[in-house]
Amino acid sequence: MGVMVGKSKVMKNLNDALSKINNKTRKSLVLVGILVKGRSQALTPVDTGNLKAGHYTSIGGSKNNPIVEIGLTAPYAVYVHEDLNANHPTGQAKFLEQALEASEREIITIIKNGAKI
């Protein structure tokens, strides 16, 4: 049986490549968060502006399993988001959900491009 020559170099190169993918994935998730947050804000009902201004994105998770969170800080956000019977002069219900659905193809493209090394 042969001995693999340069195993440590192969492992180093593999780990370097994986590290690059992980860093690019995190950067891609930042872009996804910015995209969806902006679209959600454009669809958000406005009364005082607090709900629209209360959107945030946060990158978390681990190095190997990063996640992006897109949310709202206003305690009443869920009620405005879910009230399909409300008549809003500006914006609409399901603003975050609609923004996410409308961004699906772009999200896939961002993640796909970010995974390239």
C-alpha cells in the first residue's frame, strides 16, 4: 500500500478553501439580509415610522453554520404584519414575508455566487 505524500499540504489547502467558503457565505448572508430588509421596509405600513425604522439584520450562528436574522424591534410588529384586514394608506400586511418571497431568486444567486472560490 502506498503512502500519501504531501497529506499535510493537501489538508492545509482544503482547510484554507473551506475557510474561504465560510467567509464568503457570511458575506453573502449579510447581502441577503440587506436585500430582504430593504424590500420589507418598502412594504411596511407607516404611521409614525417606528415600525419601518425598527427593521434589523443580524449575523450569527457558528463559523461552520452561519445564519442571518431579519426582524423588527417594535413589540407590535407581529400584529401589524399578520393583520390582513387592516387598511393601510401606506404599506401592507405580510411585508417581511412578501419581501422574502419576492427575493427568492436573488437570494439563491447571492448564496450560489458566494460559495464559489
